Amino acid sequence: MRRVLPDMVNPPDSGLVLQPVGKMLMAARFLTAIGTPGAARALDTPMTVTLLCHEDSEVRVHFASAAEAVFAALSDGVARNLMADLCVVTFEGSGGRDQRHLSKQFHAALDTALLQGKAVVAVVRDEGDLSDAARILVSETYDLPPVSGTMVSEVMRALGYPSSRKLAARLSEADDAIACLPGAAIIGALRLETAGGMVRTILNAARRLKGPEKPDLTLEDLHLSDELEGHLRGIVADLNGWRAGAVAWDDVSCSTLLYGPPGCGKTSVAQALAGSAGLRFVSATYAEAQAAGSLSDYFAAMERRAREAIAHAPSLFFVDEIDSLPDRSAQGGHNESYVTAVVNHALELFTRLHRTPGVVVMAASNHISKIDPALIRAGRLDTHFYVGLPDRAGIETILRKRLASAGADLDLAAMSRLLVGQSGADVVTAATKARAIARRAGRPISDADLMQAIGENRRTVPEVPLERIALHEAGHAVVRAAVGLPPPERAIVSAREAHVVSTPPLTLGPREVEQLMATLLGGRAAEMLILGTSSSGAETDIAQATELALAAETRLCVGAIMPVYLPYSTDRPQTWPSEIHTAVRKRMSVAQKLAFQAVRRNEMVLRALADALLAARELNAADLEQLLRSVVHVPLPSDRAPALPVELFAGDTASDPAEQTSDARTPPERAP
């Protein structure tokens, strides 16, 4: 490098011609990639293809513009003109809407150079960008490295500003951060008048960019479900094994999707994993990247964050609100090409990160149903965990950690009961407000301060009849048990949130459809039995039951002899044939009768469960199992349904087995 870079400042036999600093930096990167100038001797071997790989199209284009200067300087080092028989061909695509057109142009340029018998340096993302002819002629593959402190020192030396050993060492120590600096920041610094000014400017920029290497939060600071905590601690263990050389990167579970309602701590989970595993935390949001401007600006914004994660590996690349990416199956019209380009870029980005040793990928979504299916398949975000509202134990843990330094004797168990149904962010807000109240009063925090803060949070929520809500949720739990499904795992009731958590059946047959539909209508049945009326709280339940009834008739075909897939939607009931309307109404009627039978036969259990839920605000699996142990079961219509007609399975009546086999394969002739 020291022999080549000075020739770029003062090329032989050409007078004093100062090459732009950017080209010198690109030359330094290329020389670092190939190892030594001596390796350049193989570059111009006819009918060979040398790959120079980088994922960023902008960097590839910059190398192409600097190639003539780079190879001119290298030519002097190897005593021959490399450019005479060498052709540099650059792929400029980045997954955008013009991807196919650019690939076609690139393949044509590659094949033209090879037809002329030239040596080719192909500047690409990876070997997959090559044409078929070029792929079989690849001789060497190099990855273009990021700018490092050592490269900066060598460029300074070539420019006549040699840095001291101390300054050079400081630059080398900041390699990771310098790798992520925008090129303009480095090039501008190298145009200053003193070596000290150059180094100080670059190091200050690197320091501002670097920020904290890892979050202070750790897994010990969070209260997580056993399943999620086990998964995250498994990742930490795998990473430790990978660092020690005992675990291959392919065996590390390195991609996770967290989904659930807003404010439930999905970002905190990602930060805690990074903190516990000692990973650099790199956060990106597709919505912010799309706000950067044009499609190319969007790609550049996401690529910058990806490069940072790769340069600082081991790292955690976290994408928040991934559901802001459009789902291609739900798009159409004039935006279709834009949507396809954006999603294809995301697919390529996740695949690349997934294959990069040391980069753990995690994403968060409020609406998992809105995510393009290709993003969450195996090899991308293939492990999914629901992150919901914290339970009472989780709320108490959050309060204890947030108020630990207050030094007060607080009744956190009682306070956590009042916060059931609120998100982790709401609990943190209440704790922060309580601390502020006590601080302004000049005294330690008290239960009254926390009560006041909780009350302020509640004033943002309309008053709701908790007794009716508790009865409604109890109805779901009682009917679920009465129709033969396992008891729920959790039930909560609050002004903000109320639901019963349960695991759905693995498969759906006639029996399971009846069970689920009756359970969905159980809340409404409980309200009508005890209060005499139903409320708007049953709207979503009715919608889900109707959707399930429609699916049973038109998609699952659990009640039909002839399996025909008919993807009708509940959004457009006017398109349903009359027989579908009749079948759906019949299923809804049966489910309603089942739900009424279940709550009527178990009224005492229903009332006891509603009272317990109202008092505790949250019941866990053990509580629910105890309260539901005396539930009386109700028979299901499918239990006494007749068997399928025998003739459905009847074969040909011919006595010759060979004849039967032939008939089974050959359709019968049409009657005239």
C-alpha cells in the first residue's frame, strides 16, 4: 500500500496530478482486500473473472469511478499496464424496481468482455449477480473492506502528512467506528491542513457516531414469560459458545420476531438481550427510512444501519415496527412496483444479515398479520414470540426495579393489582410520576404518591362497568371448560384491557369448530343470563365466530361432503350464495344454544369466577383450574352426528381386482 498510494498523488511521467482523496481511500480498500500489490499480477489473466464484493451499490459505483486511477497506480507496481487487457464491470442494482433491467445490462457487459478474451474484475454483491458464463470463470473472490484507521494513516502518509505513532494507534483503535462514518466526513477531514486536525476530526466524528456499545438493560431487569426468557438465554449461551469456538454460527438461533400490542416492551426485550450478550445494539425503523426521501434514499438509509451492524459484529440488528413494510399480497395498482422493490430489498437484507456471523436479527411488530409472509419464513425471522401486557408479577417487578432507589416501604402487591391491564410503558409512567410527586414534596415516596400517579393514568381512560366486563370474561372461561376445551391460562380485567388467554387447538374439525364458536359467544351469553342484556363488548366475539363459521363451510369444509375451497370474506356478505348464508346462520344458532346451556348449567361457577376476577383483576392458570374444577359439561352436536355415508367410500362393484384398479384410474365415459 505504501508503494502504490504515493503514485496516485504524483503519477510517474504525468506531472503533479493530485488524485481525489476519495479515490485514494478506495485504492487503500482495494489493496487491503487483495492483500499485496503482488496479487495484482493475476488480475489481467485473460478469460478470468475476479470478484470484488460489496453489498452497497453506492460503494460499488464509487469503486468503478476510481478504478482507472487505482489500476494505473498498481500498473507501475507490477511493471505493466493492467488496464490494457482488464475490464472492470460493475453491477449497480440494489434490489430496486429496476433490478431486472440492471441485471440484464450487467450480464451483457460481462459476456461482451469475455467474448473479447479480456480479464474481468466484476464489482458485485455476491456471485449470484454474475451471468452463467462469468460464474464458471471466477478465479478469485475478494470482499471490499470498510475504511479503517490504518487506511486513513496510509492515505495521510501518501498526502505528505504522516501521522505520529500515537495518532496512528488512536486511529487503529477506532476501526469499528471509522468503518461506519459517512465518506464525506473522512474525505473532508483529510483535506485539513495538519495531521493532528485530520485525526482529531475523524476521531470526534467516530466518537459521536459510536455512542454506547451496548445497552445498560439486561434480561435480569425484565419479567418475561418462561418460554421467551428461555429462548433469549439460549441465544446468550449460543453466542458465548460461538465466541469460544465451540458452536458454529449456523447453529446459533439468530433471528426472532416479537409481536404484540404497543407499549408492552418489545424494544426493551431487544435491548436487554443485547445488554446480556454484550452485543452492539443497532436500531432501524422502516417508517423512518421511507421518510428519508426517494426509493434510493430509503435503500441507502437501511444499508447504512446494516453496515453498522456488520462492522460492529457481534451485534444485534433490531427493526422496530416491521409491519410498516407493505404486504405484497395486499397491494396492487400503480404502487405495486414500489412495494415489490421495498419488500425485495428487505428480504435480501435479512438474508444477508442472517448469513453474517455475529449478527443477531430481531424485529418487532404490533400487527403480525400485516407482515409479508416471506419476511417471517424459515431463514429470516423464523422464531416468533408474543409479548403482551405484563401480569401482576411482572408489574410488581417493574415497580420494584423503578422504585428500588426510593428506599420506601411500599405495598407493591396492592399497587400492582390496580395496574393490571396496563402496558409495561404505562407502569413505568406511573412509577416515574410517583417519584416526581415525592421529589417535589421533599420526602420519600409513599403508597399515596403511587396511588395518585395511577389515578392520573386512569383519568385518560373512560369509565367502564368492570362488573359487566368481569362477568363477560368469566363467561368465556366457563363455556370453554364446559364444552371440553382445556382451562384458560390467564384472565385479566381492567378499564384498559380485558381478555382470556388460551391455547387454540392444533387442528380444527367439526368438534373443535363447535367448541371455539361456543366459547366466543360465552361472554355474551353470561351477560344475558345474569344482567338480562348484552353489550358492545361482544362485537369482536361475534365477528370472530362468524368468520369461523364461514371458514368451516367454505375453506375448512368440516361440514361438507364435497371439499371445495371457496374464499368468501365476511367483509362482503353480499357475495355469498344463499346456501352459505343459511349454513353460517345455522352454525351461529347452534353455538349460541351451546353457550347458553353452558352458562345456565354452571351459573354458580360463573358468578364465583366473575367475583374472583373482579377482586384480583388477574387470575393465572392454577387459579382458573381451581375455580373451574366443578364445571358441568354440555354435549356437542358433533358427538351425536351420523357417520359419513357408506357409499362415499364404496368402490366399483366389479369382481375383478384388475378391473377395479383400472376403473379407479380411468374416468368413466360420459353417458350420451
